[in-house]
Amino acid sequence: MRVKFGVKTGQNLQGYTYPELSAIWMKAEELGFDSAWLHDHLVSGTNKTTDPTLEAYTTMAALARDTKRLRMGTLVTCLSFRNPAVLAKVGATIDSISGGRFIMGIGTGWDEKEATDYGLSFPPFRERFEQLDEALQIFRLMWTEDSPSFKGKHFSITNAQCYPKPVQKHLPVWVGIDVGTRRMPRLGVEKADGFNSTAPPDLLRKMLDRAEEVRMRTGRAREEVTYSAQMPLLVGSESQVEEILQHLIKRWGVPREDFMKKTRDERWIIGTPEKVAEDLRAYLDVGMEYLVPKIMGDMLLWPLEVVKDKLLPLL
């Protein structure tokens, strides 16, 4: 089975401008990547608080018009930022604008300070998990029924019409998982269509084993769910890797040793196409079928070509 390959452009991590994002997405489409993805954050994650952080869904609507084939989504949407009924409406709208290319990535969120800074509620994880469960039910009701109603512990809708419906007969939903190996993988299979995670391969194996246990017990076909992973990639020859590093260090405006510590702390996969391919095979070996890396230096565009021409043929 061919591994699917997307690109993750986390707008708050690189301070992307809209023209940069648009150029990256159009280049990814030109090169034949399967999808492109945004982050869902409201404030900068760089060392400069004034770096731009474009809001995910308004930005995606524009990017949908800049592209023609790429599938798209947000890895992952923070439920605390939006009412789930409104988010269902947003998802259906993006699917309509894009001609049926949207994938909903949704999670419980993790950045409490970001939410509270914006005056948003951020309850304990148990409650956020319950909210996510209800949101997944609301999504499917609003995307498939005429005037659905739902009354849950946290959310309710009453005759909530959602037109136009998604272009896709079954709009896929991926649940974002950080480290959970029991409840979150179960939810991803029972009430969504798979999961996406930033976890390393050894932890991904436990997530997938749990998801497969639930999938087989519930009778879902294997092709109905997707198991995907994201990771930071810095790939190229020695000179290309150095060029990207210099560009990023200058963009961040920090000492080299501080930036290199960041690459270690965040488990960047760095090296030649051969070395990176070997590291990525660990993800494929545990059952990941869809990789969505953050390709470092993507704003230069040529690193996307290195991945397409030199790395992907090795997988």
C-alpha cells in the first residue's frame, strides 16, 4: 500500500505570512503531495510574540481557492475555541468551497494559557474528553440530517440546519492524540474515522493496537479508518541541511546552540534522504499509513522538492 504524504504548515511555529503559506500549498500541490494542513493556534509559538499567527479556518478558506486538488485540514482543531455546532457549519462550508477536499482534525486541546488569554473555557481533560465525544456526534448529525437535535451533558442543538451539506458523502474526521493509548484511540475509531498523533513510533504502536482492537470489535472495515502521524523533518544533503538551519536560525533570531537544543527537544528527524527514510520506516512498521510532516524550511520551497524527489522514492 502506498504511503500517503501531506505537509504540515503550523502557522504559529514559523510566523508564516499568507503569501508564504499560499506558495507552500501551491508548490505541494504541484509536486503531487496528498494534502496540506494548518495548526489551530491563536498566538505565536516562536520566540517573537508579534510574529503573525493566522487563524486556521479563515486562512483555509482562502487556501482552498488557491489550490485545486490538495486535501486539507487542521491538525488539530482545538474544540475549546469554537462551539461544535458552529464548527460543523464551518467544516461543511470549507468542504463546499474546496469541492469536497476537507478532512476534519479535532482534539481536546492542550494550551490552557492560550485559551484563558482569549477568555475561553478550558476545563480539565476528563470534561474536555466528554465534550469531544459529544462534538463528534453533533458533527455527523449536522452533516447528514435535515434538522437534527441533540442534548448532551455539555452541548445541545435543536433543529440545527446545516446547508449546504458537505460535498463528501462521508466527511472524514480524525481525532488528534498526544499520548493517550486507551480512550482517545477508541474514540477515534468508534465516533471518528481514525487518528493523527505526534507520538513516537513505540507509543503509536500502542495507540494503533487499541484502535484496531476496537475497530474489529465494532465491525468497521479497515479501509474506513486512517492512522496518521506527524513529525518535524529536516532533510537534504549536508550542505542543504546547513542552509535550512541557517535560514531558520536567522528567522528565529536566536543563538545556534539554543536552536539546536530546540531540534533535540522536539525530536526533529534530521539528515540525508537515506537516513530520514530509515527513521520514517519505523512509523510505517507500526502501521502508520499517512505521514504529515512539518517540512522544515518549507518557505524556501526547494525543501519540498527534496522530499518529493529524494525522500519519497525511498519509502
